[in-house]
Amino acid sequence: MAVPLFPSSHARYAAQLRERIGAVIETGRYILGPEVEAFEAEFADYLGAKHAIGVANGTEAITIALRALGVGPGDEVVVPSFTFYASAEAVVNAGASPVFCDIDPDTFCVTPETVEPAITGATKAIIAVHLFGNVAPVPDLERFGLPIVEDAAQAAGASLNGVMAGALGSVATFSFFPSKNLFCLGDGGAITTNDDEIAATVKRLRFHGSEDKQTFVDVGFNSRLDEIQAAALRIFLPELNGWTEARRAVAQAYADEGLGDLLQLPKPVDGAEPVYHLYVVRSPRSDEVLAQLAEAGVESRSYYRRPVHLQPAMRPYGGESLDLPGTALASSENLALPMGTDLAPEAVSEVVKACKGVLAR
């Protein structure tokens, strides 16, 4: 049987979306209107954060969050190399220099031990990426006395010791790109924080550095979550807990089928409740497994085979001179298996069967 990598169907929400979007059209308000205001309040309440501010996308969310922390030219920001390119790109766009750190290849997240060697006297902030829906150990990173930016683009609904991702650090950023586990119908993002001053600065920066459309006190951005995307997010947010439980059930099914006898399963950070945005396993024979799964009709994919510090644009920030063994291991051995809210038990069995077909040899 064919098994897609992202088996989630959201067509069932089409009627609700048409009705809600139609209502937005009737109002004629498309930018920073009542839908955005309501979503910001609902999302903040869901996370247990004091503030949520909608922005245009997840990448600008990181850049604006860093700017709100005062990060700029001459500053350094510690960021893992095993992540999506945007995590580091946003640092450069804020005017600072990324300093790449390693990760724990078992959790795919940073740790105090991987972050500490990257800290210098110029370090202004640490970006902790909640990769693949796991949750980085943010409280453990507080020992360095630096602001921590949670890159929670892949972790809406995850938690650490009962605290939601997005309410752990100084400030957090989210992407609502259509592939995310909480998504909108195009680009969208949000910044969350418990700090009133940071929230006020973010609101100013997302609107050209102005609070009143007349006086511009910062060089900011044109980066606002629009009303139609907020309307869609207000439909999907109440579904997030159910979707998360469905994803966790799939992860448990993989374990129950014995996949851990064949591959190294994703390991939650201690105290974390992941959301399994992606289900990423490891094997020294990952390329063989990818090929075998393709022959069996099972979609799979490797991620970040070339980590960020080795990307051509990041050569000025270390490149091949950096020794990041955990990153090298994770980048060479990882593969993502099918994961989604609509993955049937028989599909899980089919995936495990296909893995056994190559790894038993």
C-alpha cells in the first residue's frame, strides 16, 4: 500500500473556512482587525503566555524577536546548525552574527553542554530550536544568564514539565506555514512573550517601527498576520490538542510495532511531551532505508543533510572549520517516516514491514 509522508486531510474544514473567510470579506478589514486580535488572545491563553503578536511568517518572527531583545550589529547569537536555514538566516537579517553550536543527536536539540562552547563575550542571545516537535531544555539554558529565543516553529502544542513551548523562554517564535502542525492557508507567524516591554517593541517593529502610523521611532518591518489567516487559525487552534494526541498515538504505534529494534527512535528531552511534527529516526543505513521505503511505496525523507554551517551563505560564520560531531551524525543518519493525524494502524505496520525488509538483510 502507498503511504504518504504527511497523511493529514483538512478538507473536512472547507465549509467552516468558506464561512469564516466570507465573513472577513464582508467586513472589508484585512489587516490587524478583529480576527487577528481574537487569535492573538486565544493563542496566548492556549500557551499560558501573557502576549501573542501575529506577524507575517516564522522567519521574520525570529528576526523581529531578536531585534526586540536589542540584538544588532556586533552581537553574536548562538544557534544550532542542525535546523532549518531560517533559524540562522534571521540572525543575519537582525544584523548580528550566528555562532553555530552542536546538538544532542538523540533528541536533535541543543543542551547546555553543546551551547557553552559557543558563548563569547559578544553573545547577546541563544536560539533554542524545538526541532521536529521536541522541546529543547530551555530552563537548563538559563544558567548562562542570556535571553533565550524559542524557535517553536515545529512545536505548537508541545510542553516541557507542564509548561507549553512558547512560554518557556524570554520570547518565542512560531510559523504557521501550511505543513506545520498548527497551520494557516499560506504564510503566517507569531511571537509570544511574558515581557510587556518586549511585546510592545514587537508590535512596533511589525508595523514599520510605528505605534500610531504617524511617528516612526524604529526602522521596522511590514510584517503582519492578516485577517484571513487569523480567521483560519481560529478554526484550527481548538483542534490542535486532538491533532497532537493523534500524532502521539502514531508515535506509540511505531514503538509498539517494534520499530525501535530496527532504528533509533526519536527521544524526547527529559520532561518533554513532543508533538511529533515530524517523526525522525536514525540509522547508519538511512540511505538504504530511504531507497527501500520508496520501492515499497512509502514516502520518507532526510532532513538537513547539509547542515546550516556548511551552507554557502554561512561560510563567513565558520563553515568547515567548525567541529560539530552531533550535527554530523544527525545529518547523515536521519530519516523522517510518515506522520500525521490520519495515519492508519495498517499504514504504520506497512512502514515497519518495509524497514524490516532492508534492515533484516
